[in-house]
Amino acid sequence: MNLCWNEIKRKSHNIRARLEAFSDNSGKLQLSLQEIIEWLTAKDEELSEQLPIGGDVGAVQHQREFHQAFMEDVKSRGPFIYSILESAQAFLTQHPFQEPEETLTDGKEVSPRRRILNASRSVWKQANVASDLWEKLTARCVDRHRHMERTLERLLQIQAAMEELAGALEQAEGVRDAWEPVGDLFIDSLQDHIDATKLFKEELTQVKEGMKHINDLAHQLAISDVHLSMENARALEHLNNRWKVLQGSIEERLKQLQDAHRDFGPGSQHFLSSSVQIPWERAISPNKVPYYINHQAQTTCWDHPKMIELYQALADLNNIKFSAYRTAMKLRRVQKALRLDLVSLSGLSEVFREQEVQQAERLMDVVEVIHGLTALYEKLEEQRSILVNIPLSVDMCLNWLLNVYDSARNGKMRFLSFKMGLVCLCNADVQEKYKYLFRQVSGSGGSTDQRHLSLLLHEAIQIPRQLGEVAAFGGSNVEPSVRSCFRMAPGKPSIELSHFLEWMSLEPQSMVWLPVLHRVTAAESTKHQAKCYICKQCPIRGFRYRSLKQFNVDICQTCFLTGRTSKGKKLHYPIMEYYTPTTSGERMRDFAKTLKNKFRSKQYFTKHPQRGYLPVQSVLEAESSETPCSSPRLPHADTHSRIEHYASRLAEMENQNCSFFTDSLSPDESLDEDQYLLRHSSPALDQDSPCGQHMLLAHLEHQDKEQLQHTLARLENENRVLQSEYRRLKWKHEEAASVPMLTEAGEDSLGSPTAGGQQDEELLAEARVLRQHKTRLETRMQILEDHNKQLESQLRRLRELLLQFFATMLYRDIGRILKISCFPQFFEKSLAWS
């Protein structure tokens, strides 16, 4: 027992010694760890208490030095911390713990094993806390150091850039201060100053980019919680303000130069201000369109004061009966007021080439129009060696062009409109005008299609439209004129110049005012050695109208065009118009015609009217379109082409047979005066007239009579087909006539939303469809009726043509027989007396 007891005592003593050694080691280790934790916590708080990074280079450099000393202190403590953490790791390796921590009750003693486990757990916790604090502190130190380095680098960039920009701005401000006032500059040098200012603005692009770079750097510093110091912030704000002021000065300078160049430069409208007199003032709208201010009446208007007076004077011509002559005489006054009667077509073409006016459909603004008109009148003054009031002429012509082609004052017009307005009123032969205008819309092959021709005619019809005379020329819709012109080349998609000239030589209704204008111009300087039958004027000036029914009856243009009569007598006889002095051959021809007409009754002239132009209106015409566009081909276009062909042949025969229409000065007994023009006599055209009848007879002798009979039969067959179609449509119309009751019921039910429901809506829809169908059928019936009337009229005229042909042949043969056999001396004496 003693031996056992001693052994137990020995083991107990060893255990106690071992426990005391463990207790000493764990206690020292815990004290070291606690000390490290407290030191790291203190350093972390010290790092947090450091001031934010400064906003200038000096402050950041000072903070960087202080932080480097702080990092050195932390770095010097590192070996000790690492050794303690390693000791803690070794201790935990010798004394691991796995049991969870248990809460001990009061009064219960802790076993040695439990005490060892608690000590190991405490060391493990402290080691983890110390390790986390150390890693966190070192990471924060490194981050702050890097932040300081980046901030210092950006601040150095900002400082260098600010110094560079300050020098650049100072140099630019020196250039700005050296600018002369715009009012002291010469007008010729304005464009050079504008170019120099634009170049100076481009050179400051680098300054602009530098200012943007500086502001971006300051913004990046602000995002990283670094604010510029007061000194740097003031310097940056001052640079921004100087840059804004410099930019504003450049923009203001450029605007002043451009305004001065616009108002006083070569392409300005300032010189046009002298075109008006006090109390009028010329002003310009934002789209460069001029308008006029009357300060006395405190009113504004688009028209020039002289243009207003011109329009008031044109009202005196409204007493002229014939629309073409009324329009032509109005245009003649406009032509003289604009001085365009002195401008040649070659001069116009040269101006168009200089202005590079090539693309017909491209738009030009008011400034371009003014440039072209200014060059035109300057060239006119140089070529004619006359004094031209250029401001007044340019302003008046611009005003007229805007009234014709830009009545809404949008400030834009087509180049074709510009050319059309000037070419129509220039001083040139009418055939040359036709050729020039056709070339403006023709392609490289010398031909044009329907679209471009409609564009040309649309621009031309705007001239009489501006004068309020468009209704007499077929209205604003040019589709009938296009179709009429393309009948000169049937079946072809385009026409050539020869087709266009042939069509224009017939003086189509939409363009008849242009050749009449040329005749009015030619007649102004003409004197006729004759006395007016009505007003007794002698000699007759201008147009001369000779009766082809009575001998020695001549009428002046004033009496004839205004409808004056002598002693209440009405004139019902055919009239010949002369705008050039008559020759002996023409007098002999008129005498023969008058002698021939003596044996004709009034009913003959009523039945044989003669149009002086080519009508283009059609009963199949669609609604008028204000835009120049080509229309689709109608179903009966071929039939109408044939009718137009035979009607043209009939008109030619009547012209060559001297069968003139009867024109009455009495509104209630004459034909519609706006639908007819007088036949005019031209020396160039009348040279071949004495042999016209013989040519006609020779031509008719070679006609194939069977072909005419075949044509008549075909037309009669078409007439029967159309009549059957008419009866069929009339039957459909009678069926559709039973629908009105349903239609009325449907219209009455529109006001009650809850009456019928879906069934009522279907009935209403069906009623609307039937109503539309009924309208279409009625329109179709009306068209067919008119077409039928046209066919019947053409058939009657063709039959009359055949009868007249046979009668003419018979009369000619009888006349030859009588002249040769019975009355040779009588005919010789009559010819000598004539």
C-alpha cells in the first residue's frame, strides 16, 4: 500500500507540475495575444482618424509622408505579431479541442481536462481576432497609400493642364481683343473675316478638349471622395468662365459677321431696300422672303407698292371679252413693268449657266433667286447700254415670281419655275421658247415622258392662274393637255421635240395665251392704213380685224376686243385678224373670201364654227389635280385618239377651205366667246395659203374612199356597243333605285345606338355600299352618255366632210367647164376688176 501510495503521489506531483507549466504557457500566450489585439485596434483607430486626402499637391505629399511613417511603424511590429501567431498555432496543435463549450453551473469544480480545453479555446479565439485585425490593418494601409498615389498623380496632371490652358486662353484672348469692330470692316472683307473667325474657332479645338479633360479629372477626384482645395477650385472655375466668355465672343463675332455679310454683302438683300420710298419699308422674314411695311397706314403686305399699282392697272383690261387676249395683254404690261421685254433668251441661258441652274426639280431659295435676277439685270444694263433701276427691277420680278410660284411665301421654288417665269416673258421667238422649255424636261435622248411634260405644263399654267384667268385655259389640271400632246406620238411612252412643236403649233387651249402674247407684242408697233368702222380711228394701231362678209369693214382692236358696235348693229360675219401690215396678196385673198362669203347664209357660219386653238378638255376627265402628275390610260383612249385624229383632219380641211367661224359681238347671239379665238394672219404662214385649196383637193383625190367608209362603219359599230352598254347600266340603275328606302332607314337609325345591334350595322353597311355603287353607276352612265354624244357628233361631221368633198369636186368640175366653154370673158373682167 505504501508503494502504491508513493506511486500515486509521484504521478500526482508530475501531473501538478505539468498543469502548472501549461497554465504558465497559456497565460503568457493569452497576454501576448491580448496585447497584439489592443495594439492593432489602436492603430486601426489611428488610421481612421487620419484626415481625408487633400485637394492640392502639397497637402497630399505631406499626408503621404505621414502615412509612410505610419506604415513603417506597422511594418516593424510585423515580426513580433507573426511569432506570437505562430506560437498560438503550435499551442493549438499540441492541445486541440473538439468538445463544444459547456456552461458550468455554480459550485461545480472544473476538471483539469476541461480547464485545458477552455484555455485552448481562448487562445484560438484571440489568435483569430489578432490575425483578422492584422490583415485588415495592412490592407487599409496599402489602399490608402495607393489612393494617395493616384490622387497625387491626377492633381499633378490638373496642375500642369491648368497652367497650359491658362497660357492658351491668354493667347486666344489677345487675338479676340485685337478684333476690329464689325462696323469698321469693309464689305468686301466680310467673307475673309468670316473664314478667319471660323479657322480661329477650329484652332481652339485643342483648348476645348483640354478643358474637358480637366473637368473630367476633377469629376473623378470628386467620385473618389477627394475634393479640390479652394485655390484649385477657384482656378478651375476661373478657367471655365474664361473659356465660356471666349466661346461666346467667337459665336457673337461670327453671328455679327454673317449678319453683316447677309445684309450688306454681295449676296444680301440690303441693296433692295432702295426699291421702296417713304413711308414704305422693305423687311425680310426669317425664311428670307421680303415683305413691305407702310408706316403711314401701319399695315404690312407681301406685294411691292409698285406691284400693287400694277395689279390695280391690270383691272382696266377686264373689259376685254376674249380670255386669251385679256391674259396676254395683262402679261404684256407685267412684262414691260419687269423690263423682261428687253431680256433675250441667250442672255437668260447665260445667266442660268452662271448660276448653275441645271436641275429642274431642285428647289432654290429666295437668295438664289435674287442672285440670278441681279446678274440678269446687270447683264441687261451692260449689253443694252441703258440705265436700269436694278433694285426696283429685281424686287418687282422677285415679287412676281413669288406670287406665281410661291403664293404661300415658303421661300422655295423649283428651278423649272424660275426658268418658266422668265423664259415666257423674255424677248425671243415663240418657237425658240418652245424648244428651250422642252429641253429643260427632256432626257439625254432628247425625249420626255408624261411626268416631266406634266411638270412643264403645270409650271406654265401657273402664270394665267395668278392673273385669275386659269378657268378659260382648262383649269389647273394639266392631264388633258398631256394626253393631247402624247396623241402626236400614239403608243409611245415619250415624245420628242418635233412632236411637242407640232402640238404647240396647234395652240392648245392650256398654252394658247403664250402665242397670243407674242402677237400682242408684234401688233403694238403696227400701223394699218385703214379706218375703224366703229370709232373711225385712222390709221388703225395694233390689231386689225377685217370682215370677210362685208367689203371695206375694218375694226380696231379696242372696239373689237371690248365689244363696241356701230349704231346698235351686230356683227355676225367671219373676221380675219392681222397683227402685221397687210400685203397686196392678202388683200386679194380676203377679197376673194368676202366675195365667196356673200353667197353664204348666216346659218352656214353658225353650222361651221372654227376654233382658233386646240381644245384639250375631255368629258372623261377626272377631278382636277393641283399637282403635276400623269393620269392612267382610260378604257376608251384608243377611240378618242381616232376621233381626235379625224376631228383634226376636219379642222385642217375647214381651215384650208377658208371656212371661218362666225364671231358675234352680241353676247346673247354669239357662241361662247371664251371658247373661241379669232383666226390670225401671219405673213410667214400665209405665203402658201393661195395654193392651199388645190393641195387639199389633190390630197383628197388620192384618198381611199373605202377606208373612210370602213372607218364610219367601225364607229357606228362602236356606237351600237356603247348604246347597249348604256342600256345595261340603265337597267342596273333602275334596280339600284329600289334601295333608297333601305338607305333612309339606315340613316334614321344612326342616331339610336341601342336600336338594332349587329344586324342593323350590317344593314347600314350594305346600304352604304349600295349607295356608293349607285353613285358609281350614275357617273358611269353620264360618262357614257357624253361619250355617245361625242361619237354621234363626230359621225355627223365626218358625213358632212364626205358630202362637202363630193360637192367641192362637183363644183370644181362644173366651174372648169363653164370657164372654158361659156364665160371666159366674164371671168377675165372679174379678175381684173378685183
